[in-house]
Amino acid sequence: MPERIRVVIAKPGLDGHDRGAKVIARALRDAGMEVVYTGLHQTPEQIVQTVIQEDADALGLSILSGAHMTLFAKTLELLAQQEISDVVVFGGGIIPEPDIAELARAGVAKIFTPGATMDEVVEWVQTNVGARRDQP
């Protein structure tokens, strides 16, 4: 039996709106993944430590505060410093289209904006994280 996909869902920064993150965490869990939700107001440093401790396959960041460029960049920088290149980073929130392209260039694999369905998120994680993890 293959190992379950392990996903950390995190809320970096001062954003206090976590309903979407909790809904995504539950949908991924209900789809058979192992999910760790970090809670509100996490620093990028705390998030990266959780990724390491949980041996995560993926990291989902939920940012609604407008600080997405700074928080994604810092998190990606810290992952690189720890030489973590096998964790798929994705995110969601209110993120303008031009910023999505820039985040993709920085290494964010996918951004889900308002209106994305739970099925869409689950299918994307299963396809992109599961397939990547299974590669030698």
C-alpha cells in the first residue's frame, strides 16, 4: 500500500482568516491525505520547521492579507536554505493575476484563487504531489 501524501497547510503572517485553509485541510484529509494544519499567525521559519518535522510532501500556504509576495518569497528562501527541494509549494488566497505569474517563476507550483473547488484542489494535489513523490 503506498504511503499517504503528507501536506502541511499554513497561515503565514498576520492574516486571521482561516476558514478557507481549514476547508482545504479537511478536503485533503477526506481524500486520504495526511494533513497538518499549523494554525494562525505562523512565521515562515515556523512553517519550514513544521515541513521538516512532519516530513511533508507538500506545503500549502493560505494568504489573504496582501503580503503574499513577501511571505511566499521568505518561505521559499528558507526551504532553499534547508536544501529542501522535494516539497511541492502551492497556495491560495486573494492574489492578483500578475502576482501569480511572478510566484510561479519563484517556484510556487500552483495558486488557487477564490472560486476554486475542493475537487479541483484535491485532484491537483493528488496528480502533482503524488506523481512527483513517486519519482525516483
